[in-house]
Amino acid sequence: MYRAPAILLAIAAAVLVYHPAVWLVGTWTSDAYDSAGGAVFCVVVALVAWSLSSGRTTEDPSAARRARAILVATAAVRALGELLAVDVVGGAALALDVHALGLLLRLDRRPVSLAPGCLALLFALTLPVERIAQRLAGYPLQWASARGACALLRTTTDDLVCQGVRISLDGADVLVDLPCSGTRGLFVVAAVLLTLATTRRPAPKMFTAGVGLAALSALIANALRIAALALGIAHGGPSFLPGGAAHEAVGVVALALATVPLVAWSRFVTPRHTFPRHTFPKVVDRTPDAFPDAFPKVVDSARCKAADTFPKVVDRAAEDTLPKVMDRAAEPLLDSAADTFPKVVDSAAEDTFPKVVDSAAKPLLNSAADAFPKVVDSLTDTFPKVVDSAAGTFPKVVAGPRLRAWRSTALGVLALSGAMGVTLVPAHPLDVSRPFPSLALPRSIAGAEAQPDPLSAREEAVYAAHGGSALRARYGSHAVLAVRTSSPLRHLHEPEECLSALGADVHRLGVVFEPVPSAVYRVRAPDQREYRVAVTFVGSDGAVATSVAEVVWRWLRSPDTEWTGIQRIAPWDLASAEGRLVDLELARTFDLPFREP
């Protein structure tokens, strides 16, 4: 009975955690996310184990209350994630669970104390935050990195042209592409900062200063990285291109430089502790050096003084004072007692004692004889009342714990019912796109008739539930996929996400501007065939983008804009002239800017 509430609450928590936890672990293993969350999770587990193994903790009566409040908030956040059909929201609620767990384990009150709030933020990095950051803030980060790199390069050369995220240095074209936005560097710097903050437990102002320092150092390091790569591409050779050894080495050095200010910051942090640590050991440690030497001296001094003083007092009392006192008191006392004692005994024995006995005995016996029945009667009347009173009170005492137990059980049943309701309630996502039945592809390209390639049942279900339209067709050896939506966050994805999820090995080669601005990828399918994939995004306002990050940035500024993603797939060894014809025909169909060959 008493364990039932705890069991029910544990089951309710497991029901709420199951779906987000399965999704989160899936992001660690899926190539579509390319997430380092599994490594961050191992760091979190190691920190918690370190704190738990450091020793016992002090009591914190308010910890359980705060943890329960956080868990209630977590349930509300998960319910919101389920209703909106956004997995990231439910995954973010797991970070709140980690905060509550840190309070329940009292990690902030152990010899190796951790900050539960910073630990929760560190756990949040187990989410695919790098992919999310690229989609939501990738384009402004590209622009900021390009501005910083141009400012650095102007100090070294005059032959420099900066156009948005495109840099031309000594005739060499350098593009600050999406992977150069710095999201990977921000992720690493954030992980280092939160690990240090978890163990050092800085004050809020100091933590805010650390966040600002981390962001600034990451941006500066990325600008240095891009400037070094631009100089390397212009003068050093192909090893500075993406995938080259020099390119990777420059990235590692830039990350190392970005973490140096954070390590210096942690040295100035004064850890905050919720209880005085190591106070008693310090007192004990300070005294052993002086205590063993001082104590014998005190004892020896006392012994010497006692040995000298006590015999003198005893001798004086024994020789002079005591005999005189005894002689003076003994003689008169003995003489007086010898005369008085016989008279007292005779008088008491003959006259007084029998009278006293007779006088006291009769009233006492009579009084006891009269009083005893009354006492018995009083007890006889009173005892049933006491018994009746106890009989009425005892059931109330017994009913109290039972009532509390039933209330706790009812609360557990209510929590479990709510958890089941949250998982079973139908989703109502807000980011639903309008349908576009007019989406069409050319009937033929370069003499090849369009052969419709129907969408799979899963793809049809996605577009039926979240709106938007998609159409796929083949033109000989070429395949074209067009997706139109008014909610690009829901429907548009990079080939790294879609094709990697199908088991393909995807490498981004960069951006080309002729004949159509496109992001180009080299893809190796599971059957080892290689393909060239080109992607272009065009808005209903005529804007053209080469990444989902740029689309999202423009869409946030103009939410009414409709966007169409056009993906072309062709065998890698196919003649480039045929691919250009496909691009030109699609450019005319979707009003894309292009350059004639």
C-alpha cells in the first residue's frame, strides 16, 4: 500500500520519458543528424558518478519540493511536444529531468559538488543542437564569419572582394559555405564551457560572462579559420579545400585557440558551495602540530604544583589543627549526652510513646476505612470513561495514515492516467503548410519524356498530415524531385539528412553559380554507385538560396513566402553537358536565374 504511489509515479515518468528517450538515442546513431550527443552523454554520466562517489551529502529539505516542481513542468513541456509533433521539444524536457535528478541526488551538496542547472544545460547538448543551429542560425553565422574573415584579410592583401558570404582573394573564389558557419565550433566551445561551469559552479554573473566569452572566442576563432583557409586556397593548393589534410588541421587549431580563454576564465571562478566544506578537518589539521607538545607541558606543570602543595596542607591539618578541634568538642558533648539520654528514654518509653500511638492509630484507621470505598467507587466510575474515550480516539489515529496512503495512491493513479493521455492524444502541429496541387515538372527534358516516380506511402502520409506538395519524375538517367511548401522548417531538408538516412555516404562539395546557383554533393549509394546531387531553393518572391539555413532565415523575415526545393540526381560519370541542359530546363520552368552555356 505504501509503495504503490511511488511505483505508479515511476511508471508515469517512464511512460513520458520513453518516446523522447528513444528519439534522442536514435539521433546519436543516425547519419542524418551527425550528432555528437552520445559523447556528451558519456561526459554527463561520468560527472554524476564522480560526484556520487566523492562521499556523503548533507540534507536539503527543499530539494525534493523543487525537484517535484520541475518534474511537473517537464510533464507540461512533454505534453506540448506531443501536441505539436515536435520531437525536439520532448527531448529538451529530458534536460529538465536531469536538473530534477541532480537536486534529488543532492549533487550540489557533496564533497565533489556539481551545479544541477549547468549539468542540465550540458545534457541539452546531447540533442542534435548543431543541426538545429545550422537550420535556424546557419545563414547569419555564415555572414558574420565572412565579415570577420574579410576584416582580417584586408590587413594582408588589397586584391580582395567580399560579396555577402562569397570572398574573392587574388582571383581565387572562396565561399563561406554552411559547414563554415561555425556551428561545430560553437558546439565544442559550449560543451567545454558547460563542463567547466558544472564543476566550478560559478555565480550567475560570472556564468553570464563565461557565455559571452565563449560566443566571442568561437566567432573570432572561426573568422581566423576562414581567413587561413582563404589564404591557403589562394596560395597553398588543394589540401586546403574541404576534405584535405590542411583544411582539417586548420579547424583543429582554431578550436584549440577558442577553448584557451575558457580555461583561463575557469581559473578566476570562485566556486559557490551550499554548505561549509571541510571546516572540521581544517581545525583538526591545524591542531596536531601544537597539541601533542602543549598538552604534556600542562599536565606536568599541574602534577608538580599538586605534589608540592598537597603534602603541606595535609601536614598542617594533621599536626596542629585537627587534634585541638576534636579535644575541645568531645569532652562537653560526651558529658552532656551521658546525663540527658537516660531521661529521654525513660520518659518516652513510659508516658509519651503509647499515647501517641493510640492517638494516631484510631483516626487513621477510621479515615482509611471510610475513604477506601470512595476511592474504589471513583475508580470504578472513571475507568469506563477512560476506556470509552480511548476507544473513540484510536480509530482516528489509525485512519490518518491510511487516509494519507489512499490519497497518495490516488495521486499516483492520476499521474499515470495523465501520462497515458499525453502519449495517446492526437497531435495538432502548428507548422502545417498549405497544399499546392498545381506543382508540375516539365513533360520532357533534352528529348527524354518524363516518367512519374510515385511517392512512397510514408511520404504520402507526411504530406497528407503536414501539407505541402511533392512531385518526382525521371528523365532518362536523371531524376528530379520538387517540393513546395509554406513551412520550410517542416518540409525542406539538406541531402545530408535525407540521403544519409537511407544509408548513402554524402559529401558536400560546395556551391556552384553556373548555370544555376546550386549546392553540389557527391553521394555514394549503398550499392556503391556514385551520383551527383544538385539542390536549389527558389521563393515565390524570386529569391534563390542554396541551403535550408538561408531559406529559413529569409522565411522568418517574410513568413508568407512559399519556397520550392528542386533536387537533381544524375550518375557521377554522366557528361556534364547533359546535366547543364536539365538545369536550364528546370530554371525556365521555375523562373530560376541562369546563365546560358
